[in-house]
Amino acid sequence: MLLRRAARLCPRSVTRTSCTTPHVLVPTVFRRACGSHATSDTPPKPPADHRQLGVQQELFATSVYSPGSPLLLPNGARIFNRLVDFLRNQYVRYGFQEVITPTIYKKALWAKSGHLENYSDDMFTVTSTSPSRNDATESTEEDEYGLKPMNCPGHCLIFAAQRRSYRDLPIRYADFSPLHRNEVSGALSGLTRVRRFHQDDGHIFCRPSQVEEEIRKTLDFVRVAYNVFKLGPYRLALSTRPADQYIGTADDWDRAESALKRALESSGQKWTINEGDGAFYGPKIDIILRDSDGKEHQTATIQLDFQLPKRFELEYQAPAPELEQKGETTTDAEKLSEFGPVHPVLIHRAVLGSVERLMALLIEHYNGKWPFWLNPRQVIILVINDSPPVLDLAKSVQEMLLGVEDPTAAEQGPVVNASQLSVDVDNRKISIGAKVREAKAKGYGVIVTIGPRQLPKKTVTVDLSRFSDGTPGDIHKQKEMTPQELLTLLKAKVDAYA
């Protein structure tokens, strides 16, 4: 689906009169100190680099055997899965149904969608090394497959698999299937420029009259998500028809651009125009995020598409089809009695964009100080000594916090209430002070201490100093509590995305 932009943008923006002038970044000039121009200025701290932090925090690794396809380590996978789970929770509100689609399709599909003509340089071709296993077909070209760079053609196939009525629309599909794009090797970088990635890909098939409302809801989705991540500020940019490489008629593009402009105006947010920067199949709204270092990144995007529904002959049945196709309504009983086929409008949308790229932004944004719900190292249990009673209590507390212990069960069954927390135990024979220092250096959100003093009441001592969001109170002090009380506190923090 969505055509990615470079991680750092140099926007070709034409500011509308209703918008303020875009912020201009002024480079800081640092003068070298010398005998005649002594200075006590401290050099600025270099900006966080997710590639270095990813190694330090054990989030991902790279390999010469998979250039552009990073390997997510357990800590990185935890962050990835929590981002995806966050979106799945929001899909309930915004009406998306998740689907799973193939990784490879025959090239004939990409020819039909227009990608082969307009996007082939960025695609990977897949062929069999065993000719005897090729599909039985007269054309050798039919035996060539392409790794999908986008999900939209697959979602069009799903829409076309059933007969649709205007009452069924809007239909919203979401997909986290991996995508592959053949980025130039010299441009590959960490998690920001990759060849394999996951997109929070969504496609909305709607009636022409529903376009503006769907875009409004998507912009609200973006607002909610970025508030949770504490990312911003961001700006909206409308990218219009390219000068040459595009499909469809100028009239189709004018209609699509007008619909997006109306949606932007009704949003009440400031926006700019990027002339000629649309995707080859339609105009789009890009969400441009400014990070703490002043760099801009395109993350979310909303694209309006009249072309793919025509190319895939997608239809739904509706009364007064000619008016329906224009997004118009009527009360004329005679016209309403006539039913006919109408092409839906396709809205491509991604709230996070590439999940990997957003991870890179968050790694640099938080710089090791993760909010508890996203922290890959949430809880560590430190034991004062390695006596069997202390180790047994530590193991019991860990299982309680993980949600895998059921004291009332006569025998072990399937885990039904896993907390999804990450809880480690440090039972090494080193001093407790060294363990605490190491736990803090590694960024654990909550440090739990267990020793002989906790055995009689089976309680734990909890350091919540890194757990606070800045609210004044005694949360900065160590607390004595039961494991169940601690679990309740931690789950409340996670449920609040805090």
C-alpha cells in the first residue's frame, strides 16, 4: 500500500494562507577554543542514535546475511508486540477487522494493480529453482512472483470475494503482514530504512459520501496514538498529483484532492501542500513528525484512491447508482428504485507507518527512559542471598507477576491469565548494591528486593523511583507490599499506557 518517504524529509511545502509559517531550523555554530578565544561552553550532547541504543538495550541486531532486515531480539520483540497490541485495542473503537494475506503473489496481480509499471524497481522477484514445480501455464511470466511491497491488492481481492451492498460499507481491513521493498543498499540504516518491515496497514472501502467522515476518524486515530506515545508536534501535508508517473484521469485526481482538502479544512488543524508528491494512484495526507532534535519524519499517512477499485472491478450495489458514484443523495422515489453497481472509494491509511521506523523514533525519543507499559525491562527481582527459602519466594513472586501461578489449582493446566509483563530474577552471588546499580543502568522500571526479612509475611520491598510519572508523593520511596498488590499496581499502569 503506502509509499514510504525518506526518514528525514526536506518538504517541498507551499504554506496555505490559513497556516502559520513552518518552523525554520537554525544551525548552531560552535567555535573551536583557542588561546585568544577561550571559551567555557560545554559541547552539546550528541543526539540519540537508535542504532547505538538498540545495541545497548539489546533490542535488535543486523547481519550481513539479511541486509536491510534487522533481527528483533526478545527486548525489541516486546516493544514491537506492545505497539501492535495497542493498535489492535484501538481497532475495536475505529471498526477495523484484521486480515492475514500472502507474502508473494503472481506478477500478473502487480500488473493489474499498476505496481509493476510504476513500482517495479522497488520490488523483489521470486522464482522457483525447480522448473518441474512451476505452475502449469502457457506463459513463463506467469510463473514469476513478486514479494509484496504493499497490502492493497490483497485487500482488494478480499473485497471482491463477496457480493457487496451499500449497507455493508464502510468495510475496514487491517493487516500486519511483513512487506518487502528493494531499497538501495547504500540507503539502508538501522530500523529507519529497511527492506523488510511491518506496517499497521489499513484499507477502508467506503461510499463516496463517507470519505470525509472516514478521514476525520483516521485523523482522530492519529491524534489519540501520538498523544499516548507523547510524540510531537506533527503537521499535516497534502501531497497532490505527480507531474508524470500517475494512473487515472485528471478529473479523478481533482475530485480526490478536493475531498482531502475538505477533510483537512474540517479537521481544524493546520496543513500545507506538497505539490506533485502524491502516490502514483492518488493524493495523500502525510503526517510529518518533528522529533526532539528538530528532524522531521513522515510516519502516518492517509491516501485516497479511485484507481484500484476500477482496476480490480470492485463494486457494490446501491440505489440511484449514478448519483451514488458522485457522492450525492436524492429523495426521488423513481431514482431510488433503480439499483446498480458502484465503485467504492479506497482509503489507504497507516497510523504508525512502518512499525520498525516508529520503534526507531521511540528509541531515540525516550533514550532509555521508557514508559512502563512499553519498557522491555519492566520488573527485576533481586535476592539478598541464595538460600532456598529466599529463592523459592523469588520464584513464586515472579510466577505471580507473570500470571502463571494459580495457588488454588490442584494440577497445572493452560495459562489463562498471563499478565504479559516482563519479569526477570537476579540470583547471582554478588552484592545487592551491585545488583541495584546494574538494574538501574539497564533501565528496569521496577526493582523488587527479597531477602530473609520478607520471608515471614511473604512480602516484597519495591523501589518505584523509576515508576513515577512525576506526580509528587511517596511513590519515590521504597514500599513493602504483597505480590498481589504489586501486580494490581503494575497492571493498572499498563492498562493506562503509562
